[in-house]
Amino acid sequence: MIPMYAWPSELYSDSVERTSLFTAVSFAGLVGGLLFYLIPFLPLFETREITPATFRVSVVIGSILLLVGLYCALKYVPNGPLVLVEELAEKGKIDQPKTSVFKDMYSAVKSNKPFQIFILAYLCFGLGMGMFLGLFFIFVDAFLGQGEVFATLAVIGLLGGLLSTPVGYKIVLLIGKRNTWLMASVIVVGTTVYIGKLSASDSILVELVIVYVIMTLGLTCSTVIAMPMLSDTVDYGLLSDNKERRGTYFSIVTLMTKAQTALGLSLGLALAGWLGFDATATTHDESSAFAIHLAISWIPAVILTLGLFFIWRYPLDEHRCAIIARRLQRRTQRD
């Protein structure tokens, strides 16, 4: 994961070009998710439910696509400025940290204020969505009784995400990355709160599809924006301390992504179970409904709302990113 995200960041120094490249990466990820949820619709299976058999087929197809993508990446994608960075490091123009991994991570975070704010916003967003997504299948299947249509729901949401990806890119060009992330996060917060009002009923399927598609639009825009914004903080760090730490920055974010997803999932499941929600029960009383709504909606919404503050405080707008890019380019040409 680390090279996959750090590599596109090296290919372009222009913020707009980076955003277009990461938009393509996000689009490819949505296509992969769509393929996964389309597998239960193959004639090999009797139902549309996600089962161990569908997982086995997913592993085979995913492995083939991974090998094909890896071959294409190694054969056709350029290396970027890696060779230039190594040459400048040998001449003493750019410092490459020679300390331990954890000390280098600490130095990277300590010396880069925009990265600190980005990390706090990213942490709030990831923790809140980790709680939500970790419980979403249980919420749809056990609480709403709509487990049979979960794959269909996911396909509809991912199709909406695919259609909204180029729209999200255009919005970034119009209002900037920070404002787009703010707008997308407000959408996610609103839909998360609304899901806390859903209960099993005859019309729940239509209502669930609508709110899930709207949430997917917000999540798609957030996914498009996150890595380009991280790349901007990497450039700021390189300009301020003259140390090439691109791999370190992306390592920190990758570590945080895994940690916050696992922590959010664990917190959501533990909280719902502690408050009395039983996923194996066929009926749910008011206390059970309160437990699942609190764990999947209300607490994640509070955490996501806190993230809005840090997004608003993020200091690198398009004008400042352009200045950083020009100064780095002049420094490279001079060296």
C-alpha cells in the first residue's frame, strides 16, 4: 500500500495533476469494490448473499487482476524523480534521514504542522467511518432484516460512487481540496445522523438505498481528496527541512488507516454488545435499537464533526501549494 500511494505522489509536482491521478486511483478502487459485490450475481451461486463460496471466487479473480496490474505498473509506469532525489542526496543537496524508523516518523510529524492537522482530521474521519462501516452489515442484516439485498445495496452505492468520481474532481478544481473535503464530510455526517433514525419497516429498503447512495457520494469525494492533500504536506515538509521523507509520511498514514479501521470496528462492536444489542436475535426492543443506533450513528457523527474543525484549520490552500511547488522546482533546477 505504501509504494502504491507514494508512487503517484512522485510522478507530478503540480497539485491539479496529482489530484487527477489520485482520482483515477480512487476510480479503480471503486471498480474493484463493484466487482467484489457483483460476484454473488454470477450464475454459479443460488442466492445473492455474500458467502464463503463467493469469497473464494473473489480471491481467485482478485489475484489474477493483481498480477496483471503489477505487470503493467512495472512495465509502463515511470519511476518519477527517484533517481534525481538519489543524485541530489549524494551531492548533499537533499538530506535523506539515516535515523531509526520510529525516530524518523517522530521528526516528520514534529516538524510539519500542516501534516499534524491533516493527521488529526484524517484520524477523526477514519475512526468515525471505521465504527460505521464495521457495523453496517450487521445493522442492515440483523437489525433491519435486509441482509439478502446487501450486495445489491453495495452495487448501487458503488455505481453512484463511480459516477460521482469525475464530479468530485471537477468540484475540487472549482472550490479547492479543503473546501471539497469540508463539503463531503458534512454530507457524510448528515447521512450518518439520518441512519440513526432508521428502523425496520415496509419502506425501509428505498429509504436505505437513497441515504446510502448520498453517503457514498461524500465518501467518494473524501477518498479523491485525501492523498493529494497528503502529498501537499509532503512537499511542505521537503521545502521546510530539505529532507526527503515521502515514504515516511505515507507509512504513517498507512499505519493510521489500518489502526483507526481496526479500532473503530472494535469500539463499535464492543459498544453495541455492551449496551445489549444481540446480532443473533430475530426481534429488537427499544434498548437494542438504542445500542445499535448509538454505536453506528450518533457517536461516529460526533467524531466526524470533530474532524470538520481540523479540516477547516488545514492551512494549505491551492495558492500556497502552487508557491511551494514553484520553490521546490527552482531549488531542483538550481541544484
